[in-house]
Amino acid sequence: MLPAFKSTAEEKTAAVKRKENLLRTEKEKALQERMALSAKLRTLRLAKEAADIKVAEKVAAEKARDKKKKTKKPR
């Protein structure tokens, strides 16, 4: 009878190991998905910041140009 108990215990251990491996792979997959999303959001944020800087520089250049036009009016 001892081999039957050993077999049952081995089966349970194997089932637990399979379940642990499955959970581990699911965790790793979820982590990879979160990292990919973070990278995507970071890229979008940096692109938006770069676009905002360009717009701010353009506005500043226009203001400077308008200021020069106002100061060069003949009296």
C-alpha cells in the first residue's frame, strides 16, 4: 500500500508544481503587458512634451516678431 500513497503524493506534488508554473507564467505575461503599456505611454508623453515645446517656441518667436514690428513704427 505504501507505493499507492507515494504515487498519490507525487501526483499532488506534480499538480501543485504545474499550477505554480502556470501562475508564474501568467504573472510574467501580466508584467510584460504592464511594461509594454508603460513604454507606450512614456513614448506618447515624450512626443507630446516635444510638440508642446515646439508650439511654445513658435509662440515666443511670434511674440518677439510682433514686438519688433511695434517698436519699428515710424513716428
